[in-house]
Amino acid sequence: MGLTLSPAARAALLAHAEAGYPHEVVGILAGSRADGVVERVAALVNERADSPANRYQVGPLALARAEAGLEAEGLEIVGYYHSHPDHPSRYSDFDRDHALPAMSYVIVSVVSGRAASLQSWRLRDDRSAMDEETLHPSAP
Amino acid sequence: MNVTILIPTALRSFVGGQSSVLVHAVTAGAALDELVSAHPALAQHLRTPEGKLRSFVNVYKGDEDIRHLQKEATPLVAGDILTIVPSIAGGAR
């Protein structure tokens, strides 16, 4: 099915990733799960203060609170995004080890402060790998 | 003891799309084991091959993380609600 980012969601995601450089940023992709459409992104606070350039983490209470707010607006949680500063937008083994099933994981590579590439990944049911999913251009 | 487990969005497709599952158990660990035995595809997402809860799986009894209670030995009484709350983590290298 792939994933479609609304123009506003895509712009907000890229701006967040560039503003956070050289640290990793993280946030929620919200919209319609059935349609694979992201209408809104919600920035979260990266709690990995010890290693923010190559790790992110958001604890259960902060995540649950943010997700409940989005769901109260009628949005569904489609997945999550994070940035890889000066690193490709391919998932790492660490990303795979910590991935939730049935969610899209958008990774944006930020090179020297500018967003360079964007890919979306989904965990296989057997957790052995993540498969790339098509990022569709959205209608304006 | 009848106990309700609330299932997060990410795991619902492994329990037939339900947002909650009723189990009969006297500890949190036994409740999770019953959940997994009824829905085996969930097993690898809840626990590591060594049997530990995965890092992103947080289990709350009411408002309290069972890590701060008696972990998987946390006792349950009828009507208790267990909530599986994900956290997220990752990173480039």
C-alpha cells in the first residue's frame, strides 16, 4: 500500500529534522491507517540526552499522552519518524530491534544540516528485517 | 481472576483487531502468558527469545508500571486492568 505524507506533514517533518541537527529528532505520524495517509506529524522530545546524535527514545507516558491527544482529534497513529544525522535513511539493526510491528517508520537523513533523503520502513512479522514501503507523492 | 488487558494499536492486528482481551490470571506474567497462548503471533513482539519483555513493552497495572511493583510476579485481583504501553527507541548506529 505504501505511505502518503500530506504536503504539510512532509514539510513539518523535514523542518523538524533540520532544526534538530546534529541531534536525532523523533515524532509521531498521524492520519488514517486504512489509507496509509499521514495528515499530521507531532514532534516529541528525544529523551536520550546521553547520546542524542545517534539514538532516540520516548518513554511510555510521554508517548501515550501525545498519542491520546492526536486520537482525541480523530487521527490514528500510523507510525513514527526519526532523523539520522550524517547517516543514510536506511534503518539500523538498533532501529529494527526496537521497532513496533504494524507501524510505518519514516527515517530522514540529514547531511550537514539539510534533509537529504527520506524512506519509510515496516517491520516484518518475524522481526528479521524491515522492508521499505513506497512513499507516494501526495496531491497538493 | 478475570483481568482485562488493553492492547495498543501496534499489537491489535495480532489479537484479531481487538483493543482489549479478557484473561484469567493471578499475576501479571501469567496474564501475559495467557494472552500469548491465545494469540501466538504476538509472542515474538512481547518477549525476546530469552523470554524477557522487550524493551519497548511496558506493562501497567492501573497507573503503575509493573517494573515498580513486583514485575511479572505482580499479583492481580478480579477486575484489574493491565495496559500494554509501548515506548519507542532507535537510532542510526
